[in-house]
Amino acid sequence: MINFDEEVRKFKPCLEVSQAEDAIYENDVKDITDVLEEMLLQLNQREK
Amino acid sequence: MECLNCGAPVLENGHCSRCGMNYKLLAKAYNTSNHYYNLGLDRASVRDLTGAIDALNLALKYNKQNINARNLLGLIYYEMGETVLGLTQWVISSNYLPGEGNRAVRYIKEVQADSDKLEEANQLAKQFNQALMHARQGTKDLAFIQLKRILANYPHFVKGYLLLALLYLDNGNHDKAKKALKRVLRIDKNNTLAVRYLAEMGVTPREIIDIKERSRRIDVDSAYTDEDQYKSELETFVQKGLDDIDNPDLSVGSYQEINHNRFNLVYVSVGLILGVLTFWLLVLPTKLNLVNKEKRNQQLAYSEEISEKNVTISDLENQVSGLEKQLAEKKAQEEAAKQDTKDSKEAFSVICDHIPNTAYDALVAEAAKAITAHEYAKAIDLCNVALQIQEGADAYYNLGKAYLGNHNEEKAKTAFLNIKDNYPESSHMEEISGYLEE
């Protein structure tokens, strides 16, 4: 059975134009390259 | 070989000489990213937008600089009515790869060129957020109104349909919820939320597949309303037949308030007709009788007046004819009198011509005697009488002498001139010529 309140809570508000800039800067999705870079950085720090 | 991350040469051990990245690992990651991009593209091409979004997000997790994946993700968001989200992806994409070679740059330009469109997208977002707020706060009626307005203007807005369907489900109106979800499935074939809602409504997977198939006929560009549910002729016919079987003429019709406004025109028309008939049958004959009576009285009055005038005219005519007769008689009498006078004058002249005129001589002799006796007035009268009887030199001579005696020289001169002009051989000429010379 669908719980209305629970379901409504799952809906996210739409982005407004004024919020677009923040959304772009916050869109910091890490990809494999970022993960590898971090791993290398940590390895280098450990070696030091 | 060049490093896929920074472009520096790759060492023999397979690591980048600058960033130290493992080339094989990066190549594998990029390859996986492209694989998911292809998957996303395939899903998008069959309108499985939710599936495409999942695949493209995965593609970006393997390689966030996968331009194609990001551009496609932006397009899908745009298609689902989330313009700002789409723009966000395109801006990031254009940041990674600026220039005309990137399609995202063109998309951004197109959206920015139409300022109204951007404003509309902003309004859509604001209105949806408002509707969501109403739904969360429990003012569902306002949420309904807001969402219907949004969907009438933006028929591709998937999130709006889903929220509307949820509201209808909560309201117990499964048909309308199903209708909204059909629209969702038409835009996004495998929308997981829509499928879950349908399943919760008791729709079997088989029926969900049927709904998906039938939703293809929906024109998603048309404005959404609660009533415009597409049904083919056959479906309508079959549905009606099934309804008839379910309710075989047992229905007595639902109670409905009579809409009196609809009959206002009829009432007014009937009232007008009755009014005209009443006037025609009751008022008009009385009025006509009155007018006719008045007319008849006037005719009678005029007839009497005319007859009186005729009598007067005939009297006058009689008078005229009588007067004409009298005039004729008078004329006849005058003619007769004239004739008598004429006859008398002729008789008198005959007498004067034929009978010896002794009266003239006697009167002239009497006048001479009167002059001798210095009775000049008497002499003048006698001479005038004698001249009326007969003109003659003696009468004029005595008359002139009488006027001289009476000291009226003018008339005396006139009398003497008569003698001179008419009787030049008279014996009195010698005597009067001396006088006239004086």
C-alpha cells in the first residue's frame, strides 16, 4: 500500500534558474580518475 | 602512448610519466563509460528515459568527461521537463570541451536565445515546488489545481504527472491516476515510479505492458486534461458493450439538479408567445371595435354635414337660376325700353323734320322781347329751350345778347362763335363780327 506522506517526501523540488549556478558547482561527481588520483596521492603520502 | 588523463607519455610499466595513472585501468574505465553511454543511448532511443538516466550516470561515474554521455543526459532531463537540470549538464559539458564541436554549446545557445522559454522553465519549476509544498502540507486541493495548470502548459513534465498520480491515488481516484501514469509511460517507457504506482493499484504486469503499448497512441505534445483520454473506435465500442452487460438497463439515471438556466430562453419565448396571443385575442378585438365605432360615428357626422351642404348648394343653385332669369327679364325689358326710346327719338325727329317748327320761332321772339325788357335770365332759358328744339342763328344771337346783358361775356362769345362757325351767311354776322373783334 502506498504511503502518501512517505512517497511525497521522496519527491525532490525542481531546480530553479537562480539555483543553476550552485548546482553546477556542487556537481562534483567523482569518477574513476578522481578515485585513482586520490589513491595515488595517499600512496605517495604513505611512502613519504 | 599518451596518458588518457593528462596526455603525457606512458612509461613501459604502463603508468603515466606525469600523473602516475595506470593506463590500462584508465582505458578500462573509459571503455566502461562508453559502454554505459551506448546503453543509455539505446534506452533513450526506445524512450526508456529512466533506464537511460541510470546508464548515463554510471557512464559519468567512470568518466565524468564523457561529453556525449553528459549531453545526452542533459537532453533527457530537458525532455522530461527539467530544463534547468538539463542546462546544468550542458554547462558542465561545455566547460570540459568548449567550442562548437560540443553539441552542448549549441543547446545552451538555443535555450538562451529564447528568453521566454527560459522564463517559462523557471516558472514551471517554481509552480511545481509550490504544488509539492501544498501536497506536503496537506492542502491537496491547491496542489491539484497547481499541477493541472502546470501540465496543461507543459505536457512533458514527468515529475508533475507522478505527483498528480500520487495525489489521485491518495484521493482514491484510480482511473485518473492511471491516466496520468499512462502519460508518464508514454514519455518515459520504464519509469520505475509509475510502474510501482500501477502495481500498487493492483494492475498486473501484463496489464502494465498493455498500458505501455496503448500509451503509444497518446499525443504527449497535447495539453493534459483529466478528460482527454484517447480511445480507439473499437475500444470505445467494446467498452460501451461491456458497460451495457454490466448494467443491463437497470439504471434509472443518476440524480441531477435541473439546470434552470438552460431553460431560461424557453421560458422567455413561451412568455412572449402567450403575451402576443393574449393581446391578439383579448385586447386587440376591443381596440378594433372602438376604432370601428368611432370611424362609423365620424362617417355619419360627415354624411350629415355633406347632406346639409348639398341642400345649401341646391338652394343656392335655385337662387342663382332665379336671379339669372330675373337678369334675363331685366335685360329683355331694357332692350324693349331701348327699342321704345329709339322709336320715340325716331318719331320725334320725324315730327321735327316734317312738322313746321313754330315753337322755335315763338321762343326766339319771346327771348327778343325779354332782352328788350332786360330780363336776360328768362331770355337765356328761352333760348336754350329753343336750341333744344332746333338749332339756329337767331337762337344763338339772342342767347349771346342775353349773356352780354347778363355780363357773361365768355358764354356770349361762345354763342357768337357758334354763329360764325355754323351760320357764316347769317344776317347777324355783321353785328357780331364787330363785337368779336372787340
